[in-house]
Amino acid sequence: QRMSCLPRSFEYSQKNAVLVPAAALGVGGMLLYWLRSGRKIKTIDMGDGWWGSGERPLKGKEDESVRPFKIETSDKEIEDLHQRLDRFRFTPHVEGAAFHYGFNSSYLRKVVSYWRNQFDWHKQVQVLNKYPHFHTSIEGIDIHFIHVKPSYVPHGRAVQPLLMVHGWPGSFYEFYKIIPLLTEPASHGLTEGDVVFEVICPSIPGYGFSEAPHQKDFDSIAAARIFHKLMSRLGFKEYYIQGGDWGSHITSIMAQMLPQSVKGLHLNMVFTGRQGLGRIICIMLGAYVPWLVGLSREDARRVYPFMQKNVYDVVRESGYLHIQATKPDTAGCGLNDSPVGLAAYILEKFSTWTDKSFLHKDDGGLESKYSLDELLTNVMIYWVTSSIVSSMRFYKENFSKDPNLTALSRVGVYVPTGIAAFPQEILHTPRVWAKDVYKNIITYSYMPRGGHFAAFQEPKLLAQDIMQFVRKVEQL
């Protein structure tokens, strides 16, 4: 009753006393939310999956035991291989072919002869078993990995867990030369004694001794989730991750999926996916004024002439990719049936992707960087496990969902990232382009030599770069 006696202006001022701060709070809150959401780190949903045969069992928890595993062979397996090698049908190549038509058949004859008469698979199995191997079931399939701990850790030194993921047509064996450098740096003349690793190298499902998915749609997101589950099962809360080729794609997604678990991401190959107008302008201007668009002299050297290096060379090197991304099982059948076909298909990549100039050599330059024992051991991992078809399918599962592999660039990677740019890599990604996806690049190194199979080809260079990166991250 008494309120009505008050002047109306007072009623308004009272309302304003509530409304104005409320409105201010609202607008401020919205502004803050807008600023925060711009900053908010988007992540890839972890999801879940089942890759075993048939329906996922309704009852019962997955067997989470980690079982020791040993690679074994038999006389029967070797005898079968030898019989097939003995039946090798030679196809003469045209004169002066070198590796321009693919694997040179005269050199292939030499490789097959070595494989049949000198290569000792029993001995290589012992080499493979020198590190501890394990199996564990995740999402219905058996995952294979090796886990190597340092034999000696200086007092007060923290051991950093490092997950290293291979690509195609490689395997966990690619890391055999780099593992001792990372787990025992001091005894290998690496002065970076303040960083010591324990190394976990899994086989991607469908590769080598990891079971192949029985269901469709097994892509890099599924592999990333499985490897996080693996690290968690091994008791790690936080860890470093490293990869090239598919390993780079999988570990980048791991960083987007659980950034809180990834202390740092180190890559020796970068997928950016994004090709907008800005990039086209950058490419056009970069040929004349590289500094204007953020390219260094070294970037310009590696990127230009653009059409030659980024179109013609890539088209020439990616025929396999088109097959594997569309109908992998057709070509895969022949490779799984013929050890010679398998070796030619895989080792041709170890030639050209190691050094582009090897195209001009009759022996593909293969033995200048690797021994035939090393190369054939990698081929044998595919042969004895019958895994070439399932390894090729990984392309179809990824490209059919995300043809340009742009999922990475849509979300961005915010964990500390180190990039080692090897000069013979199939494509060079300058730092300024890598920043489109990797928002927190701590180290970016122009490596002095080396190509696609960095850990296999230049283990010491890669180990030093990983250590330098981790030391920087640890100091942040």
C-alpha cells in the first residue's frame, strides 16, 4: 500500500538497481563465455569400439591381462617360403628401367636369391625377441607391443614413458635401432643423459602380430583410443608420443583425444589437410617473396618448384594409396600369396621414400641405407602374419570417412609438439603451415639428411631431436 505513495522515478531506479547489474553480468558472462569458448580446447570424442568377430559379448569384463609373447617360427613355415621362392617367375624389365617402373626385376632376382639362400629367419627371430614382447586384448582384438625399460637409471632421474607408432609398410621393427639410444643414451655417446625413456612400440591392429579388426570402420581414431587404453593398462597417466606416416596421424589424434594424458607429441611427418585460398596465395607468393608469407629459405628450397615436388612427385608415388583407399583386398590377395610380390611391393617404398634420387639407381639404393637382413625381416613380419591385406585396409577405413584427412585441422592439436622435418620426406610441411593444425610447436628442426623411415634410416638424428624436444617440454 505504502509503495504506491513513492514517486515513480524511485520505483524505476530500484528496478534499474537490479536490472543494470543483471544485464551487465549477462553481457559480461556472454562475452567471457565467448572468449573462453574461442579458447576452449576442442577434443575428439574418445568413443568406444568392438573389433572382435560377431557381436560384442553383453556380459563380463574384458580380460585385461598383459601376456608375455614370443615370436616363433617352424621348419614348415620356412619350407613353404622356400618352395614359393623357388617358383619365382622372372619378368625382364625394359632397358634402363632402374626403379622408374617400380621394383627393378634384375635386382629383385638378387634379393630373392639372397632371401632363399642366405637370409636366416631363425636368427632374425632371435633378433626380434631380444626385446620383451606382449599381447593384451582391447576392444575384442589382441594388441601386440614391445616394452623396453632402461637397464640403468641414474639416481634422481625420471624415466619418461614414450609410445612410438609405426606406419605402412613398416612395423615395430623399424624402432629397433633407436630404442637403445633412447633407453640408454649415455652408453651410446648421446650426451643428453638427463632424459631417459622407457619405450612402448605397439603394432597397429591389422599389422604384424596385432590381430586384424573383424569389423568395418577401424580407422586412426579407433587406433588412437586403443593405444590410450594400452598406456592406461600399463599404468601410465601421462606420456610422450611419437610417430611418422600413419603413426603421425594416430598420435596426433591421441593428442586431440586426451590432451591431459599427452605430455608432448613428436612427429617426423606432418599431415595438415587444409588447402584453402590462403594456402594457395602463400604458395604463389612464396616462390618469389618467401619471407613475406613466413617461409624460410630452407622451406623454399624444399617446397619449390611446387608442381614438381608437391604434385608430379606425389602423383607418381601414390598409386598404391589409391588402390588401398578403394579396393585393398583385390591387390592384397596376390601379395599375401606371393612372397616375391610382397617383397617387391613393400621394398619399392623403402627405396623411393628413403631418397627420391634412388629412382635412378638399378638397385633402388636400398643397400646404401639398410642391410638386406633388415629389409627382409620387415617383409617377413608381414609374410608370416598374413597381414598385408589388413594393413592395406587401414587406408580404406581412413580415407572413406575423411578423404582429405582434415579432421585434424578442424580440431587442432594443442599439446606441446616437436617436428623433425627430414629433407627426403615425401612432402615438406613448413612450420608456418604446420601451425594451422599444431598450435603449440615447441621445436621445429630441419634435419640435415634422411627420409620417410627416419627411425630406421637415421636413428641417432631422430633420437637427438626427440631428446631435445622432451628436455624443452620438461623445462616449461
